[in-house]
Amino acid sequence: MAFKRTSTSFRQGSFTMPGEYYQSPAIFDEEIEKIGLKQWHCVGRAGQIARAGDFFVRTIAGESIIVVRDREGTPRAHFNVCRHRGTRICERASGKFSETIQCQYHAWTYALDGRLIGAPHMHEVEGFSKAGYGLHQARVAEWEGFLFVNLDSDAVPFDVTFASMINRLSRFGLAHLAVGRRVEYDVASNWKLLTQNYSECLHCPTIHPELSCKLPYQSGANDLTEGPFLGGYMEITAGSDSVTASGKRCGPLLAPDLPEADQRRAYYYTLMPNMFLSIHPDYANYYMVWPQTPTRTIIESEWLFHPSAAADPGFHPEDAVAIWDTTNRQDWHICEQSQLGVRSRVYQPGPYSARESVPAAWDRAYLEAMGR
């Protein structure tokens, strides 16, 4: 799908949310039930489970999930709970199962696709059938090389939920990119403050001087302005070829036939509930947002490059990592200051400006998901 420039929507009278939304344990618990257990979460890249038996474990809305590729090549997501006595099966964060998944407690054994294939002494139990005791399953989808998991067996299908995104970014070849760097951040802030921050650049001139000289905050336009997926592009400053510390490209273009216009732009999207996606001419980086408490969030970020980049003598990934690691830490710090501020007895919702239309739209999508 070609990029289409659309005007940014803004509703006069949009205000930030009350302070309780950023610190209330009751609201945090409600978010788990209405968002965490219901929506499609980005859990990582398909390349993490490249071969049969490869796995990694994710915690989503308090549930431990084993993401594994089965022997037929299909990605699976199993609840990390043995069907015998409820024991957590897998303690490792990642690895490779040889042939099966086995609970260490009483050796109940499952195929990679979750079928129960071994249950010692259960043949002595009248009426027991292994067919009724496979691992509980979550739903899995793959898009542009990213894996998504939904814990709700009755969830709206991924292709329906992500209809506005399915072909929107295909020209960048994201599915084929290789992970070059990974950084994890532990932030003393509510996850919504982090999302709102990522959704606007009005703060960039004051908070991000290194970034602002590469991306003028008034440049570009948004092409998704309502709903759970929001964002658009910004124009890279003349004299810079990419958004890097040096302003130079750090490696080859993401796609050799990348349109000329996209070679001068950077794209930024929030994909509710837990993904931020940034695309530049020569690299992409994405963030997975994992709320821990009302006032603490873990953010995992990975930088993605063209698969041939590592063999390129001009490949300098740290040029891309450096500018965003600096920018990220500036963002997380100011969000921690926001978290402290909204705790005040005198805090009241403040008005959004027209330059903050995307965080205002995100708030509306969030409130709708919460049934407000």
C-alpha cells in the first residue's frame, strides 16, 4: 500500500486523563482484564524461533506463555502450566526443546504442538484420555516478521484487528530484517505515559536536542489518526541521510527498491497495546512495552537491519543505536517526572494542543477498550 498523506485530526477540548489512571492499582487490574487478556501483543521476532523446538517465554497479563515452533513449522503459544497438577513447566527464558516438552514434576510430556503424549500411570485411571489434556493454547499470528499472541480464545482474528496495517509497510521488507542490537529499560512510569510520550514530538526541541536537528518536529504528517494504531512520518533534515548520531546511513537501505520519498522520511507508529515501531531508510527499531505495576514498566527495544548489513564494511549499527538510546533515556526520564507530577493532589487534566492529536486519539482508543 502506498503511503497517503492525510490531514491530522484534532478535537478541540481534548484533555489528558485524570491522575488515577496512572497510579490506581484497581485501574491497573482492570487494564489486565480488558486489554491484557483481550488484545494482540507483540512478543518478539519470528527469527527467535527459527527452527522446530526453538522457544522463548513471555509473561502477558500475568500469564507465562511458551512461544515455540512445532515440528510442522507452525509457531505455537502454550500456557506454561502442566495439565496434571498445574506446575510451571519451563523455567528457562529461551532455548530449544529436543523433541518434546516435559514437566519435571511427574513427567507429563507434550509434543511441540501441545498434545499430551505421555502421562505415567494415567492408563490406570478409568476414563482418562490424553486427547483431553493437551496444553492450553493462546492464539499466535505473524506480521512483517513480528510474532503476536492473544490470550483470548474468542479474540477478534488478527487479520481483522490489524486490517489497517497488513500491507501498509510491506515496501520496507521488515519481515526479512535481522536483529542487530537489543536494549532493555526499566522505567518508573505508568505504561500509558510512555505511549503518550512516543506519540508526539512537541517535546522534542526541549528534551531531544540531538534528535531535533535530524527530525524537525513540525515536519511530516500522520496517516493513521484514529483507533488503536496511530502515527505517520517525519521528514529527515536536509544534509542528513538518516536518523543516526552522525546523520549518515549506518548500512544499506532496508529494501533496494525503497521509494525515493521513503529515503527521506522516518515513520513512527504506536500499535496498541504494547508496540512502538520506528522505521528509517536504513534500519528499524521497535519497542515492546510490558507494564509491571501502575508505576513501573519494562521496555525491550531491538534494532533491525538489512540481512546483508553485517557483511558491509560501511555497517555502523552503533550510529543508529546511540541516537535512540540517548533519546530513549531522555524520554524515560521525563516520563518518570510526569509520573511524579500526576501523583500530586493539585494535578488536574490539562488540554492537549493540535500538535498532540495522536496522544489524544490514543487516549480515546484506550478509554474505548476500557469501556469508558
